[in-house]
Amino acid sequence: MKRRIGSVNTLHQQSASTQIKFDAADLLRVQIPHEDPLVVSLTLAKCLVRRVLIDPGSSANIMPRDTFDRLKIKQDQLKSIGNPLVGFDGKRVEPVGTVEVAVHAAERVLMETFVVVEIHPSYNLLMGRGWIHRVRGVPSTLHQVMRYLAPDGTKVIDIHRDQVAAKECYSVTMKHAGKGKAPIRSIDQFRPERTTRVGERLVEEEKQDLVDFLSQNADVFAWSHLDMPGIDPSVSCHSLNVNPNAKPVKQKQRRFAP
């Protein structure tokens, strides 16, 4: 995370009767189809912070301890908190404390309280619905933008997504998820290197039933690109989200790995 100069807000000049709305034109800036969360950049403590997750489902703003250290906030600004955080799975996380930090957005500066937690997520910050409501914002994961009215109500201000960062965060999350303690089992007696992970929470009988089933159908899986010489377009087809009226431009050939 480095200090940068520049604004992440895009202004749309409109009349005094401006209303927040979304239309098909907003999707032209988005890679679709997608299932990406809304990940943006915000300015905190005079630093531009990337990989900020906008989460209307969270009642609190969450700041990982690593982000707290990178922002160089003084330790004495941390205030103790008595209640633990409880996730949707019921797990409790004891926070380090809370801290107030200035958040720049919507042409205003709001002092927001963050719960500092000793976690290592793929996101640098999580902004909850309290902040969303205070800036009177309307986030749309489909259109990949958080939109709200300026304080004087004469224009709409957008904080656009960072879909590349969102996909990077998802990739990191999935890698961490795959590093669990689930045992590795071979499902092909002739090719023992063909393995899979079996859920550690299953009882031994369920594990064996699952391995037996996968072993009986081992030929169904593609273990490398050589196992996929061709796919019927009726099953899967790749398309590019490009403007059909754009003029094609010939570029130099680029080599890709197999």
C-alpha cells in the first residue's frame, strides 16, 4: 500500500432533481457475466487503500492489523472493546481494539470507527453498512459501482469497482481455503498421482464411500489440458464482452503457456 495522489471519484453533472439509478449503460464498463464482490479504493489517513470490500451485510467496519500497521496509526489511538466479533458461522474473533480514521468519500470526510482484528484476509479493509448509510450510498455488485448524491444533491458521485483486485482477492481466498487439513486420497489405482482432498469433518465411512465413488468415475475428470482435446460449443463457449461496432485492430502475436 503506497501513498498516491489522485481521486477515485467520478462525477456525473446532473440537475438538482438528480436521482440514484442504474441502467444498461453502467454494464458497459463491467466484465460480464461475473459474480464479483464490490471492491474499490478509498483514501484513509491520507493514503490510498486498494482492495476495500464494500459489504452491506457487515454491521462493522473491519481493519486487519496489517492494514493498521501499514497506515502507521499510533498504537495509543487504539481503544479497547469488550465484545467479540461473531461471524455468520457463529465463530468468535477477539478484536485488538477500535480506532477512528478519516475516510474521504462522496466529497466529504467522515470519521469512521474500525474494529482492528488479527486476521489475514485478502482484503485490506471492509466497509460495513453503517458507513454506507452515513454517506447515503447505494452499492450495486452487478453494476460494480457505489453511487450516491453529492451533499448539495446536484450530481451523482460514483466510486467505481476494481474488478481485477476483486478477482485477485477471490483467488487468494480460494488458495487459503485449499490449505486446510483435509486428507489427500488417491482415486486412481493405476495413476496414484491423481488425488483429491476429502472433507476432514466426514466420518471415516463417508470418506471411504466418497473415495470409492470418485474412483469408479475417475475417467470423467480432466487432469490436464491434454484430456480436453475439444469441447462442444453447446456445452461451453467463451465470448468477449466487446463493442460490436468497434473496428478490429491487428496486433502482434502473443505467446501463451499451454
